[in-house]
Amino acid sequence: MAKRMSSKERLQRMAAEKEAAENEKVEKAKGGAAKKTKTAKTAKTAKTAKKTTKKVAKRKTTKKKVAAARRVRVVWKVFNAGFKEVAVFDYPKKSDADAAAEKLQTKSGSYHFVNAAKVPFEEED
């Protein structure tokens, strides 16, 4: 099993790979006439670098579509105990919504409550 590399070893390997790449460029530029001046360690690291280096396919990034900001308004909704909507009141009429919930509660005997809800504006086309 392969031994994990320390940071120092990784940095040394990267430096050796860089040096080996520069040497290869120089050799190509001279037409391959120059002698190789690698030490045993740099040759070993260059071989292992070639084995471990694989091209990874680049993932395509897709941009998420940003939904257009829709305007909403707050209304007061009166619900019964089963969370069924019973009545709707505009935001400034909270006292009317509370009174309607109170009236329904005394009339039917079941629990009714008022809750704020955001609803989109109706579009005028």
C-alpha cells in the first residue's frame, strides 16, 4: 500500500517535476542534443508523476436560473382547527380578522385563528 506523502515531500516532488519539465523544454529547444542531467531522485519522481497524473474531464457548470422577483403582499387569513382557510383580510384590517375569528369560534365552538400570509399581486394584463 502506498504511503501518504507529507507536505514537504509534495513540495519537493512539485519542484522536481517543474525542474524536469524545464529540462525537457531545453532539450526540445536544442533538438535533443543535450545530455540529460537528472539525478536518480528527480527521475524517480518524474516517473511517478507521469503515472499519477491523469486528465480529468472538466465538468460543465450550469447557471441556475434566477426567478424574477415577484411582488407579494401580506394578508391576514382566518383558519379553522383543520387549517382550512375561512376568510381573508387585507393587512391593515387585522382587528377585523381577529373579530371574525372570535365570532366564528363562539358560533361554531371550534378553534379559529388568524395568521399572516404572503400572496402574489394579481397581474393586470
